[in-house]
Amino acid sequence: MKKIMISAGGTGGHLAPAQSLARTLQKHGFDIFFMAAGLKKNQHLLDAFSFLEIASGPVRKPHLLLKGFWQALRKMHKYKPKMVVGFGSYHTFPVLLAAFMLRVPIVLFEQNCILGKVNRFFARKAKCVAVQFPLHKKSLQNQVFIKRWPWQEKKAAKQKQCRENLGLQTDVFTILVFGGSQGALALNDAFLKSVSKIPFPFQVIHLTGKNEQRDLQKIYQQQKIIAYVNAYSHDMASLYAAADMALCRAGAGTIAELIAYKLPAVLVPMPASSLKHQEYNAIYMQNIVQGGVMLAQKDLLPALKTCIVDVKDRLSLLQKNLQKCQSREAERMHFAQLVEKY
């Protein structure tokens, strides 16, 4: 049985596609093993897979990188993988460095429109770099376009049924507000301050994030707005199906899902995102796909209402653009097919 080591850690944006790849490869008879930093904190995401935790850290903590490298080197020598698949972030750097030193083939997945620091460092050392979006002002000789995430789409029920399941009305314009796996207090604040200014009837699906301490359900009730409020959801497909538009961050996974489920959005890039990768993702969605509107966080309060109205007014056109984008990738291979190829 061919052993493949997957290195992915940190947020769900890295671990979710890594798990999807792992499940597909397992079905095809591969022996899958995870190794990276930060996996124990995400153990609920890795129940189906064996994994080893190693040390790692940002560049300003070289002692952790060195410790993680020696740990990865020893464990990789014992496990003897035929390939290492890296999903970026400093959580994976020691594993990829150990693989390079042991001459184990490396395949990278870059989910954003700009290479992350770790993927940039290893890009020319890898067999290939799998990308789902065109890289901003950069092209690699070994880059391969693959199908966009999610690779195993969950088929949600029809919009009416999804709304009923959430306790919402079936015939009211529905706005989905969420900030990714970590939530986004800035989005929560701006939207709550803008709801009274929105000039048409609407209802809300709001994923608040685990750090939100306010009772948003009560706030919506006080403003007589129908809302489904939760901290997080493991069934985003149903929420996308229930919504008419979204207000969200511009992480790569979010962009890919919006395209897959053809949901127009107001995109607010996280200001502190590494190398401004969320900004480049949002620019791609707005200018190339033409499926949404980018709004800087600093402009949230003065401009959010206008952007929401703009998306609603152009909803049909934006949906058609998303459908065209989704249709154009029919000939791309699944990431699992690319991994199997090598």
C-alpha cells in the first residue's frame, strides 16, 4: 500500500481540504498519515486519520522550526512515505524541509491567488504546485490547475427546505453573514449597525464565531428581524443553499465555495492576512469572476449598506457569472488524481 504523508495544520482553511484529499485517497487504497504542528488542537477534525504532532513556529522562533525539523526527520525516516503533500503555513515547514532532505517527492497545494511564504520557499523544489485560482502576477513551470475546493461537494436540499430547516421564512431575501472558522467581530459589528439602514425586507443567517459574547439572536429579535444564529456550522452547503447573498471574509476556501454554490457576496478581506492573500482573492472574485463586491474593512460602516444593495440589484447577473466560472473548470483534474499521478 502506497504511504502518503499529508502536512496541514492551523485553521480549518488548511485542514478541511487536506481531510477531503485524505478521504478520497483512502478510498483509492492509499495509506494516509498526517504530520504537522497544531494537530492536537484540531483532533476533532482528524478522528479518521493517524497523525503525529511536531513543533513549529513562525520565523521569529527558529528554535521551534529546528526542533520540528529533527522530529519530522526521525518520524519520516521511520514511516517512509512515498510522497509528502503540503498545504502551506508554518505548521508544515519542518515536514517539507525533512522531506526535501530525505528526497521524498513533494506536492504542494496553494489555495490562494498568491503563494504563501512556505509554499513559495518550496515551490521549485516540489514535483508540482496544485493551484485552484490563477496566481497573481506569477506563473510556475510546475504549476497545475486542479478542480476548486470543495472537492467533495455536499448536495444540499432545495432552498425552500433549507430555509424551513433553519426556522426561516421561505420567500424572504436572505443574507448569510460569517467570518470563516474563526469568526469575525468586525463583520458582526458592522452588520448589526447597518441592518436598520437596509431598505428592503430581509432575514439573516449569522455564524458569529466562537469569540462573540453577545446574544445576537436577542438583538435581532429586538429589531424584529428573523434570524438563524449559531457560532459555527458543519453544514455550510445548506446555509449557502438557503441564502441569496453573503457577507464574509475572502479566504480561499470561502471564495471556492461561493463559486461552487453560485452565491454572490460582499467580500471583506482580513486586513492582517499574510501577504494580503485575502485581498488578492477578493480582487479575483470581483474583477475576474465578477461574482461579488470587495469592501475594505476600514470602509465597512460607511459603505456596507450600499454594497449590500448593489449586490441585490445585480443578483441575477452575478449568479450567471458564477455559473460561467463554475462551468469553465469541467476539464480540470481532482487533486487526488494529481497526487496519484506522481
